Amino acid sequence: MPLHRVERDLQAPDDLYAMPAAGEPLPRYRIPDGPMPARQAFRLVMDELALDGNSRQNLATFCTTWSEPEVQAVMAETLDKNLVDKDEYPQTAELESRCVHILADLWNSPDGATTVGCSTTGSSEAAMLAGLALQRRWRARRRGEGKPADSPNLVCGPVQVCWEKFGRYFDVELRQVPLLSGSTTMRPEQLASYIDENTIGVVATLGVTFTGVYEPVAELSAVLDELQRTTGLDIPLHVDAASGGFVAPFLEPDLVWDFRLERVKSINSSGHKFGLAPLGVGWVVWRDAAELPAELVFHVDYLGGDMPTFALNFSRPGGEVIAQYYNLLRFGREGYRTVQGACAKTAAELADAVAALGPMRILHDGRSGLPVVCWTLTRPPDPGSGQWTLYDLSERLRIRGWQVPTYPLPADQQDVAVQRVVVRHGVSRDLADLLLGDMKWALAELERRNLSGAEEQPGFHH
């Protein structure tokens, strides 16, 4: 009988988790000495990302979390395109220009031929570019009048943090108008007392981040018109339509908030929110070229050709802009109206169901404004009572994977804690029903804890 010698470890098994790197923690602070197979590096990185939350259950974000396969294909096919290199990628630059003019038309620009604008990495950068244009035009006007130009201020209501960044980064005083009792937006009657000769502009928000409510842009514009008539102060209006710019034109086309108001000089919006584009694209459009100071536009020739550019970033991918153009072609007015209408319908039905749970008072139901549901508790806060709060409800929902944020409203309503659900593309009615089921479970658990007075014990729950 022949004897067979067993050879061991002559060849490592072709299994991802039996390869040497899988037996060690991934490098965290030092580049490894040698390479590893591509598929193993991919799998180990993806394993770490499995610890992230499920983006579809993140009901706090306004950003796109679901895209069609064609959008994913567009992104994959355009990884090599540098948007700033217009000489090498002239057609990508052409698609960006088309998007700017399409949005200008969507926002009722009086003359599309004189409209200027650009894409950005998101609405925050777009807002800062608009703010810079306001600041420079104010400074030029003041110096032309022989007056000091060293104390600019910007007036706004409850705004997204990007405007606070703008004020801090560019030395502009941000005058935030406090909320009146029972209101969730800046009110027109408050505006005049915050404006003076150093005001570079007023920001109106079409879709307040905290609640989803539109600020009354036309009424704010009328106040500024009257202020100019009585004082001579000509204050421009910028509309931060980060979310509403891709909602209002389709669901509330008769709402006057855009370039139909002569006072509105610029608008920013976020393509990767209700514009349905993947993360990384925003837009800013000026009423006409005169509103964008030429000193802010740089001309670059070291990539080939003469390329005007206005952005805080330089090199950046072109895929998101191309995907935005794809979406504009793919959906058209009717398609966007259908998608945003479905979101608004789900939001309204969710609002009714949340109100029926008992202790909730709806502040915004998504039937107008953004398809967002925002609510607070019907009972006043009582920190010493031991009663559960909305923060407790948020924590309970996280057990089931839901991210439903709880936060206070801005001043002077900071004693009111609210919760918010953003119903964006991909948040179906079925998903909303699943959330409602988990809310009922969470509320029952919280009520049981209050009634028993017992501390929660750690346990297992599917």
C-alpha cells in the first residue's frame, strides 16, 4: 500500500477571510507596508461600513438616499471627469450650463440670456457664494458713496448652519430674527427693525430646515419695497431654496417666491436633495450678470484654455452635475410633479397618523411647503416629572434603526422640542407604515416605564 505524504500550507486557500490580512485589525494610523488583493481590501472596508446605519431609515436627512440604477451608471462612467477642466471636458461644461439655464427658467428668470450661475458641491457652498456676491456689491456701493464698508450684516430668520458659517468665515454679522410665539418662520412685521445701512441683504428660506415651512418671500419682499420707499435703503433679497427650489415649482407653481419678485437677486438650491441627484451638487443662480461682481470670477489657463471659475473648491467631480442633467431629462416637469406629489401625499398621511397617536401636536403636515412632518408634544415640558420626552422617543426608535431627530426650535422658541420626518424620494407609504408601527411600540414601552416607575433593563428585541 503506497504511503502519501500530506503537504500543508503550500498554497493559501482562495478565501477572503482566510487570507493573512483578515487575521489582523485594519491599519488605522499608518499605511501598511505591502499591498493586499483588491477584492479583499474591498470586502474588509465594506465590512467596516456595515456598522453604519441604513440610510433609507435616516429620516433626518434631506439628501438623496436612493437613486435609479441609471444614475449609478452615470456616476461610474464619469469618475474621471474634472468639472473645472472645461477645456478637456467641454461637453460636461455644456451640461452644467444647460442645468443653470433650465433652473433659471424654472425659477422664472426674466431673461434667461442674461442669467448667470454655477454648480457647487452643495447648497451650503452655493449659499456662501451668493452671500459673497451680496457682500462685495454692498462694499462697492458704500465705497462709491465715500462711506465706511467695514461692518456688514446679513438679516435672516431660522437658517441652516451654512449661513452661520458664512457670517463667521467672512466677517459678516448674522442678525437672526427670533421666532414669535406660535410662529416657526421670520415674520414680515419683524424685518424692518433689524435692517440698517450696513445690511448687505436679507435671506428668506424656502423650506426652513427645522420644520419644512416656507417663509413668506413675497411678503418679505413687499416690506423691503416699502422700506426703500420710506428710507431709501435698497436691500437685496436672496432666497435659500435648498429644498424648496425643486419642490415649489412643481407642487405650488402659483406661489410667488422666485425671480418674479424684482427684489430677489439670487437663489440657491441643492441638487442632491429634492433635485434627486446623488450627493455632491448644489446650484446658485443670479438674476443677471450685474448681480455677480466680476472680481469674484477667476480666469485660469494652466489646465489649457481660458476657464472662468467661481467656487470655493477648484477640482471636483463632474458626475453629480451630469446626473442632475440626467434627472432633468428623465423626469421633466410632469415627472418631478409626480415624484414630489407622492412624497407630499405620504407626508400628509403620516402627519394624520402621528396626530392620532395621542400626545403629538402637528406643526407642519407636508400639505404645503416641503413634504416634511414636524410635531411636538401636546403637554408642556416638565423635566422633574419623570415623564418621557421626544428625546426618549428618538432613542427608542434608534433601537429599530430609525433616525428621527429631536431638537429645540430656534430663539425665542427654544423651549419647544420638536421631531421631524423628511419624506423624500424613496420614503414610500409602506416605509412610513413601518415607522408608525415602531412608534406605537416605542410609545407603549415608554408609557409602561412611566406607569411602573421602574428603570429599563437591558434586553433583546428583534
